[in-house]
Amino acid sequence: MRNETDPAAVDPRGPVEIAPDVYWVGSLRREDRLQTHAYLLEAGDQCVLIDPGSTLTIESTLAKVRAVLDPRRIRWVVCHDADPDVGAGLPALDDVVGEGAAIVTEWRAAGLLDHYGSRLRLHLIEEHDWAIDLDGGRRLEFALTPYLHFPGALCAYDSASRVVFTGDLFGGFTRGERLWAHDESSFEAARAFHEHFMPSKDILRAGLATLQRNWPDPDVLAPHSGEIIPSHLVAAMFARLRTLECGVVVQARGDRDLGALFQASDMERKLEQALLASASLPVLAERALSVLREHLPVTGLEAYVATEDEGLVLFADTDQFAGTPVSANPRRSGQPFLSLGGDGTLPPTRVYLLLAEDAELPRQFATALVRLAEPIRVAFIEHLQQRHARQDHQRMLTQTMTDHLTGLHNRRILDGLYAASEPGAVLMIDLDRFKEINDTQGHDAGDAALRQVAAVIQASIRSRSDLGVRYGGDEFLAVLGEADQALALQVAERIRHQVELLTVREPEIGPLTVSIGAALHASNEPLELAITRADQVLLAAKAEGRNRIATAW
């Protein structure tokens, strides 16, 4: 009986009905990595035996056939290709099947099948409109899927049950654990088989397209090896087969280490999934390194990018791929790398795979990495675009918040700004008699005086924790982070004294002085409150004679 969900219910010692009047009559040989599936289609006196098998399995197949029907009712013996596991057992059918039975095949396989010595006649399907009409209105249709994996390989479709007998397509490496595929994990057995037996991705896709064009809604896929695919997995299996890179034996260039090839292929597939699914370079690098470390002694990943504005930039996993300008590429020439030449969208880039000391990158894995150049290129383009966008945004903010005359911040920097979590101080600084300088010596002289005072303020505060601001006109503000009364007075006095020592010669300006109001601000207090207090005591400093410091504490 047919059972797709419970592998324990399938008894491989007898026939298994996989669809109405369609039976699996093959062998599950646990010692054999490549199973052989034969199928029996019951259709009155026009019964069909599909891929009967080799000399090792033919007697088992005939025993299962006899459990369903009299073999003399078999009229057609379909051979999807000419391999021994398909047709070597044909002579055993000569005196068993019905009189006039024929081997259904295509001319390229016919010449080879003839060498097995069967007395059954050959029926070339291309000469009979690629179909056989069976009893009960049933029709067995055929399609050519060349080079998958035989030049004259066939697939067949039973119109009544909607089973597609796919030959080597959808086949897989298994050891007889189960007959039915139960979920998409079964694809792994098919993946390895197709990567090695199918010559190329393009040929594989062409064959899959032929099946979907001829028979768009199959209920079951019945391959000659591997696991039978039920209806709920058909679409997924088609989709995943279309993504495969085939012909790995060609890629190996004579390397017989199939284990390494399988690992490299597995790594390539996982890497491609990680690269295409990642939205950012840091995430991509983290996922890629995780995959790489499953297969190789990888210690890190680095990329050196030659940009026009920043020079050479290092992107490395050690700093989450933030990007750090460097003077030179320190990697020695023997270190494995992937070179991505500039093409107008991506600058010249070298991606280095850092290996443990004395470790080497096997050729199979190097080939797999080269094949992933395009996903890496796309990720770098996106990352660099985002990086440049952030830099442009930062430049725009800097320009917006900078006073172009003095180079200090303008008061926009204060919008919404609160004091830090620690107490601090503010200094309100006013250039004494600025109006007199403008009126008597001109605005150029006034501008020069403002620039000189701004330079003194910038040199007197701490670069990381403090802010120098041109507050407006001839007023400046110094915001001091984590400052107490002593530090605030020290900075205020330094500014006052250094301005007093200024000598401005182009144009020549007389002695300059500033008045300063100092106020403390509590932690998390709105800064504007402290600024108001400092402004109030600044007025007192100017009223008391200028060139002095007044405090609000």
C-alpha cells in the first residue's frame, strides 16, 4: 500500500504502491550508496516495467512484480538510459514478459542496450510520437532530457496517476534508509548526486524546464535512485535543483578527493546563502566567517579598499567592519586573497582570508570562494554607499553647525542639548568694546578680532569633553563637561589672560580684552538655565569695568 509519511510502514521486501496502479518494485540495498528503483505500471494487458535493473537486482524486482501481477502482462519495458543499473538485467526478462514485449528507449541508448544481449525488440520512442497508449485510456508520455546524465536520457509521465518517472533527475545518494522523501532535508542527497553526475547548471535547468513545460502539475516524482518525492515537496525540489552548480568533477581538474569536493561545495552553498541573505557587511562577515570556520582553519577576514577620498581603508571583523584608513596593506603576497577590480561602482578591493599559522587553502575551497566574488562585490557596494552617505550627512551637519568666520560651533549645536550626567560649567564670553573696533577700524578688523578670540577659546578648552561656540555677534560660549568651580575659573582666567596678550597686526588692532560670566550647571539640568545664569553675571562683569570674570556661585 502507498504510504508517504511513515517509513516504518514501507516494507522493501515487497512492492509498494506509490500511486493508483503504480508500484515501486526496486531494491533498497543498505550496502549500496546508489539505490536502484524499478517501477511497475498496471494497465490491463499493456503493463509497463520501468528501469528493470541490473543483474544484482533483477530477480528481486521480478519477485515484487509477481506479487502484483503475472509478468506475462508486461508489454513495455522502459529504459530511461543505458546504464547497467537500468538495463543489465534485461536478458532475464526474455522468457518472462509477454510475447511481443518491447524495450522502449531512444536511439542513442538503443545501441548500448543491445549489447546486454536481450532478445526483446527495441521500440524507439522518437519514432512513435513520444508516447504509448495503454489500456483503459491511459497514456505514457515521454520527453528527452539530454545529458542528464546520458545523451539520450528520457523522462516519462503517466497521465492517469500524474507520476513523473524522472530517471536520474531528482536522484540521490542514499543507503536504503527510506523510500519516501519526508521534508526538504532530502534535497541534500539529491544535491550531491546532481553536482557530480550532471554536467552543468545550464543543462540541468533546461531539463527541469522541459519537465515543467510538459507536465506542470505532477503528483509524484519517481527517480531511479534516491527518494521518491511526494506532491507537497515537488515545487520545493524543483526550485532548489535550479540553484545548483553542477560539474564539480570538471572543477576538480583531476583531483580525486571527492570528500574535499563535497565539503567545498557545501561551503559554497552555505556561503552563497549567507551572502545573499545579509543586509549589511558586518552581518555578512559574521555569517560568512561562521560558515568558513566550519570547513577551514580561518582566524579572520580583512578587506583593503582603495578609495578616492580616504585613501586605503581597512575593513576587518576585529572592528565590526567599521572601516579604518591605513597607510599600507601589510599582508604578504602569499596570503590568500580575492581581488575585485574597480569597475566604476566599486574601487579596487582585496579580500583576505586569514588562516591559522602554516595552514593552506585547498584548491577546491579557493575555487568556491572565487565563485562568490559577485555577492561579495554587491555587499561592498552597498556598504560603501552607506558609508559615504553617513560621511556626507556628517559633513552636512558639521557645515550646518559651524560658524564659518571663526570655525567654532554655532548656537545650533545647543538645540535640545542637555548637560551631561555629571555636573559641569558654562562660560559666557564677550569681546569688550567690539562696536568701537568696527566703527573706528572697519569690519575687517572686527572679523580679525573675533577670529583671534575664537582661536584662544578653542586652544583653552578640552577637545573631547568641551564645546566652543560663537553664541552671536561678539559673544562666545564655552561649555565645560565635568567641571567644578576651580576648573571653570582656571579655564576662564586662561582665556581672559591669553586674549589680553593678543597682538593683531593685519589689520593692526589695539589691545583686546574679554569679560566672562561663569556658572555651574547641575547634572541633567537643561543647559539653557546655566547659560542664563552665566549671561546675568557677564553683565555684572562688564558693569564692573570689563576684562574680568564674574561668577554665579
